[in-house]
Amino acid sequence: MAAHQLTLSVPTTPTAVTAVRHQAMNAITGWEAELDDELMHTVELLISELVTNAVRHAGPGQISMTVRLVEAVLRVEVRDSSTALPQLSFPDECSENGRGLFLIAALADRYGAEPTPTGKRCWAEIDLSNGSNQKDAISLPLQRS
């Protein structure tokens, strides 16, 4: 597979999520990487969750998102100005949000977050060399009160 990359910088506004997602998906489609529809939906969801988290938690300013396809790894990376690293926690059943990191963990082959000199970088990777391009379903225990 040929190497491809797209980097976008947008303000931390609610409309940024839709704009970045559309631009990224159009670029990936143009890479002619032969990614099936299910994988494209997975990538779209990863982009949405990572950018939404940055918009919600970074405060005013800019975020940048890079989508990179190198050999058989597709990586989505979002940088923002907040130094607070995301924490995986299970929201209660009445919470309206807080499930994004669970989705990322379930969909990506690898994911992480690390501090940068100007904030943090959150990323997720999909390994395209595994044949199915999808992880097996993950069963998460539900806690009921």
C-alpha cells in the first residue's frame, strides 16, 4: 500500500467535528486503498470520537487531526491544547456521554494518549494486514446498581 497523509487544523467548535470527518473520509476514499465499507464506517467513527473529545475538552483554540496510511496501518491522531489525558471510565446507565473512549478501545487495534509540549496527542490505529480488518467483538461487563 502506498503511504498517504491528511492533516487538518480547525477551531474547537461543534461544527468542526462534521467538517473534519467529511474532509477526512473524502481524502481516504481518494487514496484508493481498497478499504471495505465496514472499515470505512469504523474509521469514520474513530475520527468522530477523537475529534469530539478534543472539541469538548480542549477549550478555545485549535485542534489538529492527522489521518495517515503507512503500509498496512491506518492511524488517526488528534492534537489539542489540553494537558489532561483521557481516562477510561464506565459511565452509569443514565449518562448521556462518556462512552467515546470505550468505542475507540473496542474499534481500534491500538490506541493511546500522551502529553506533548503544547497539550496532548490522542490516537487510534487499525491494522489492515490482519485480513478481516475488524477486531472481534468485545464484551464489556455492565455494572447495575
